[in-house]
Amino acid sequence: MKDHLLAIRNGDKLTLREEILLIIRLSLPAILAQLSSVIMQYIDASMVGHLGPNESAAIGLVTSTTWLIGGLMTAASMGFTVSVAHKIGARDEAGARAIVKWGLLCVLGFGIALMAVCVSISQFLPTWMGGAVEIRRDASAYFLVYALTIPVHEMLYISQGMIQSSGNIKVPSILSVIMCGLDVLFNALLIPILGVVGAALGTSISIVITTVIMMYILLVKSPMLHLLGRKEKEKSSFYSFVGKDIPHALKIAIPVAVDNIIMGFAYVAFTRIVSQFGTEAVAANSFSITAESLCYMPGFGIGVAATTIVGQCIGARRRDEAKRLGWMCVILGMAVMGFSGFLMWVFAPQMIGILSPDPTIRVLGTEILRIEAFAELFYGAAITAAGVFRGAGETLLSSILNLASVWMVRIPLAIFLGSRYGLKGAWIAMCTELCVRGLLFLIRMFLWNKRKKISN
């Protein structure tokens, strides 16, 4: 089979059929990995949901905070993973390996520092989030277990991203599926015994095992990026890395970090708004987010493929090819998520029914999922376009668009509509904001496509 990424690096022109095959070949494993992750969340939520609404609400209360932390970890790794894609696209594999070596050490230090902060606040977080007294203890324990494994999460994110940047999306995707299977196994063993803490421990153990394997693939088995067992010893100066590669990585990572911090606080604020509606509303909100992710995770999978493809095109100075393939990824993402939104509207009762036996939660969840279904088409545009711009190394404007739509549309509208219509009003605000965000990213794609140059 022809290596289409190698053809791009060599300057060869791809036919339309080859471009479509490249996108599909890179998207399918990533979509599979994202879907398996959602299925894992489904099973976890279902197991905890059958313990009772308080246990479900305890996890739901701190979920938005774990998203905030996950966003910081993603940003820390993204600058280095996109830089690796650019180096490989420019056929500078030695430079890519230098980024692997020093980038791993940098993000490990960041992960340890972040862990220390999160462990120190774990006892107080549920109170800050406005959680009911009866769920605070479980919420605090769940978050503490998560916090202790933050450095492992960080190493998983960067090793997975670097392998994907080399064009190998299949192996990380397979490992993601394996991780989901391990998570289900450990949760089935631990949740009946330890409850909410068992859910956190089961997930953490599966992540540790997967991270060890992922690091082995990166450092030993990756044809382009492996550091151990090389015949020729490569010298890479840390001072050269700091002078050349760190500024490029920070240019990508800092806007993403700021974006993720402020977006993360927006998710926390949204959860804080929802927490006023009662424990059942918090549980319904948490379950519905899990259910909705089944629809939008394919979009994230296509976004991963877009980042790899566009990143290598930019590294190879194939700017026109980057634009063309970027648009094809966006169109595919919109088509897939538009169809998944239709399915979500039709099967909303069944999707929530799997997660909770509580009739009130089922009714609330079905109503808000059907509201959200109308946003999936435009959310697909935002997700995949963001992947395109990550690959191009242009993250600043994407961050500005995200922040503007969330803080100027979602949060004010959620406060206004939530005070009148409760949880349904808050989700109408979310649906409206996702449509606005998708339109903003489509406009940016049109403007980007007209530019003569892309920042390299």
C-alpha cells in the first residue's frame, strides 16, 4: 500500500482518491479509539449509576474540573507533538527525536507540579463547586485518586500524540481500545467493593498499564522516533532545544493552555449553574454529557487525523495541500456528526436508559439530549477545524473563538435561561453556543483558505 504521508513529504501530488483514502485511513483508527473511550465512560457511568443518584452526582460534580486539568495536560503536550509532525514533514527525523527526548522530560515535570496542586485542593473542591453535603466525601475521594495519577496521564497524552504525529494512528488507537477493556474489567471488580473510589482506581490502573506500553512503543519500537537501541548515538543539546524548539512549542501550547484554562473554568461555571437545580439535575447533566460524547467523539477522531495530515503538509511546505486536505477533513467531520446527531435525537431515551434506572433522570436526560442533537452538525465543524489549525500551528485565533463563544454566549445565556427553565434552559444555551462556535470556525476556514501563506 502506498504511504501517502511519505508522498506528501517527498513532494508528490496525490489524486483525489488518494487524498480521500489518506483521510479515511487516519480517521478510522482515531474514531474507533474515541468511540471505545466513550463506551468505557458509558459502562463506568452505568456501573456507578446503579449505585444511586448521590454516587453519580459525586462524580459529575468534579468532572468539569478534571476536564480543566485534562485541557492543561493536553496543551502541555500539544506544542511538542505538533512540532514533531512539522519536523517529520520536513524530513528532519533527528530533530523530531530531540523533541521527543527533551519534550518528555519537560511535560513530566509539569505533570508532577500539577499533581501537587490538585492533591492539595482535593479536600475543598466539592465545597467550592456547591455540592450537597451528602456527596462531598465521595467527590473528594474520587478527585484525589485522579490527582495522584496526573503525571501518568501527562505521559500518556504526549507519547500518544507523538506516535500519532509520525503518522501511526493505528497503534495508539488499538491501545486505547485495550485501555477501555481494562477499565471495564477493573471497575467491575472494584466498584462493587469500593463504590466511587473503585471507579477512580479502576480507571487509574488501566491508564498506568496503557501508558507503560505506549512509552515502550514510542521509545523502542517507533521507526522514526525511537530513542533506545539506535545504532548511531545522536547528540541533542538541551540548550539548542531551549533556544529553537521550546519557543516554537510554546507558540502552539500557550494559546491552547489559556484556551483550556478559561474553557475549563467555563465548564466549571456551567456545572455550578446546574448544581443549583438539585442532585437529580446534576446526575442527569453528567449522564447526558457522557451520552452526547458518543456522537461527538468521531469528530474528535477526524480532528486527530486532520492535525497529523496538516502538520506534515506544513512541515513539507505543501501549503495548498494542507488547505485542501483540511477542508476535506472538516466536511467529513460535519457529515459524520450531523448523522450522529440525528441518531442521538431518535435514540435519546435508550442512551440515557442504559446509564440510569432513575425515572426522573431518564426523563430529564432525554429532553436535554434532544435539544443538543440540533448542534452536532456545527459542533463537528468546530472540532475538525480546530484540528486543522492545530496541525498548522495556528492556535491563537482558535482559542479566541472558543473563549468568545463560551463566555459571551453559553454562560450568560445559561444563567438567563437556567433561571427560568432549569436544566433544559441551560442546555438550550449550550446548543446555541455550539452552533455559533461552528459558524465562527467555518468563517475562519473560508478566510484561511484565501490567504497566500500559512504560518510555518
